[in-house]
Amino acid sequence: MRRLWQKTILPPPVVREAMPLEFRKLGFSMHQDFDQLALDAESMGDIRHSMTQLGNVMQKCVACHAAYRIVVER
């Protein structure tokens, strides 16, 4: 599979290392899903299929935002 997201800017290594493993796995999985959505949308042109894929990816977004928070101590 072509990895479209690899062209994005990655956070600095110190930030990546501070991220929990499950967070990183979920993020990587989400990026793969968005890549597949883009490729399928381009090749299939089926809006219903794309919307189903988008709904599935968005569930990962919601799960991640519900589970992980950055807390700034003052």
C-alpha cells in the first residue's frame, strides 16, 4: 500500500518516545486507514463505501481522544 501520510511532519523524537505504545499503534492504524480510504475513493468512486470507511476511522479518532489527554502541570 502506498503510504500517503509519510510526507507529513512527524513530532520530535522526544515527543514520540513519550507517547504510550497503544497510542502510537492506534495512530499508525488510523493513518493506514485514511490512506486506504483515499486510494479506494480514487479508484472506486463509491461515496457510500468511502463514508463507511470514514465512519470506521472516526471511531478510532473518538476512542483515542477519549483515552489520551495531555495534561500540562503548572
